[in-house]
Amino acid sequence: MLRRILIGGIAALSLGLAAPVLAQGTPAAPQRLNISIQPADFSMFPVFLAGEQGWWRQMGIEPTITFFPAGPPQVAAAAANAWDVGITGSAPAVLGASRFNLRTIGISNDESQTNILMVRAADLAGIRANPASLRGQRVLITVNTTVDYVLQNCLRTFGLARTDLQVVNLAQAQILSAFSTGEGRVAGLWAPNIYTAEERMGAVPLCSGSDAGATVPSNIVVRDDYLRQNPEMVARFLATVLRGIAWTKTNREAALQSMQRFYAQGGVTISPAALGAEIDRHPTFGLEEHLRLMDRGAGPSQVDRWFEGLAAFLAQVGTVANPPAPSVYITDEVLRRIAGNPALRAFALNQ
């Protein structure tokens, strides 16, 4: 099931904003752009924020927003040209690059701290003192996902193999339900489910992707054919997302209020503390940070290295038989276009 909505124009008019603000290369009337995201996911928040702040109209964009319940159907819809640009998880982005020629043009945020193996508080000290005590224990996990990638890397740091545990494959909601009734020694969860486990079940983090060196980015993507035909439009879209990232960093309280509305729109209610944790546990990258992370001047970029490990995992579990090299689908050309345009650069930096 997916939903389509139009946002941006009404918000811009209600704020009394002139449209558009960029004199060079921006059409007099907004142009339609089909954007895909998932509901109630922090990485997608800049898209919602742009509608509330009226930034789409300032960029000459009339967005049609399509919500998908998960990454696989989202990237599959790209094959039918159902959307032009979007934000998705790292595993779907690699799958989309392999099958549908999706290009990654930016990183929405780092989700390594929110893909976590969680345990009951009473078990934490014992497991940390003796990780071998997990042998033969049941771990509840959604297999072949980013939290499974984290599991693999965490077990390596513990000196354990996957075969040492009983891996039980469950959806995230099922994991929460089972863990709350005493099932499983370890639960593999991602946000916002981790907050439910912490606040309602007394669960605590045992090992995250960040702890185990398993970086889990969220990708800003575009169809390759759309990028080649509409490079300026893609640059305006990415500049808008980057502005949302920059604005959130400097307007925390207002961002928290907007986030609450965004999550509610997706049918998710989380506590004020969890909303704050969403910002604190999701590192984000502005324009200058992006340019450094994606620079290949001295060889593979930092982002390339992040995806090398993830691609190896996806190949191992059979999600992507032959993942392309990161340099094939990850590009900084849109970032450089923004950096080279004074108006776009200022907009992206929220100046």
C-alpha cells in the first residue's frame, strides 16, 4: 500500500514566501518532481520539513510525495518510473543500483547507532563479561536487513559465529511482542522500535552498528535517466534536503515539534525523549561534510568504504548476487553542482 500527496505550494503561500528565490536556472513556475520516501522514518524528515517551511516553492519544485511501507517495493517502483528522486535505506539503495540503475547522490543520515542488538538490563553485565554465554541462545532478528548486518559484525567482536546462536527470523513488531513476553536473549531492533524496547521493556543496548564498525547509511537516490535529463532539478532537490539537515542542527526545538507532526502523519507516536534521541543518535551531514565524505581524490571515499562492507553482506545472504562497486552508483556530481552555484550553495547551507 502506498499513498501519494502534494505538499509545498500551499505551505509556501501560507508563509507569504515569494516563489522562487533563485534567479538563475529556476523556472518562473514550479516544476513537478516525484519524490519517494517511507513514513515516520527520521532519514525522510527533511522532505516533510521542506513542505512545512515552504522550501519546495523557493526551489521551483512542486513535489508529489509517494510513501512506501519499506525499501524493496520503493526501489521496485523506480523500474516503472513511478518516482524520480527519493530517500531509502542502504540495503535497498544497493539493490536498486544493481537492478534498476539507481544512483546515490547523498547520505541522509547515519543509522549505525539505531540498528542495535538489545538485551534485558539484568543480562547486560553478564553478557559483556562473558559473551560466550550467548552460545545456544535465541536471538530475535529480521534477517537479511541492516540490523542483521550489525548482528554479524557484533558477533565478530564477541568472538562468536552466527551458527553459535539460534537465529529466529521475525518482523520488527513481532520481535517487540515476543521479547516483551520473555522470548529470546537478544533482540535486533532499529528506530523507532528501540525506544519502545527501552521505555516499555527495560531493554538496553548491547551492541550497535557504531560499536561494531558496521556503518548503516540512509541514501538519497535518483534514477540515473532522470539525473542525466534533469541535473539542475536534482541539484535543487538535494539542496533542499541539505537545507533541512542544516536547519535541524540549528533549530532543535522547532525541529522536534515538526518531527512530532511528521511521525504522527505516519501513524507513529513516540515520547519527547525518543524524539530527541532520534536527532542525537542519527548523525547527519551538511554540504561541506558530504563533499569530504564522498571525495575520491586519494582513492575510495569514506562512503565507498562504508558500502563495501554492506555490499559484501548483501552478497553473502543472497539479497544482491553481484553488487556493483560503490564507485559505479555513488556520485558526488550533484553535490559539486550545488557547491559551484552560489545561490544553491547558500540555500543548502541554510544561509
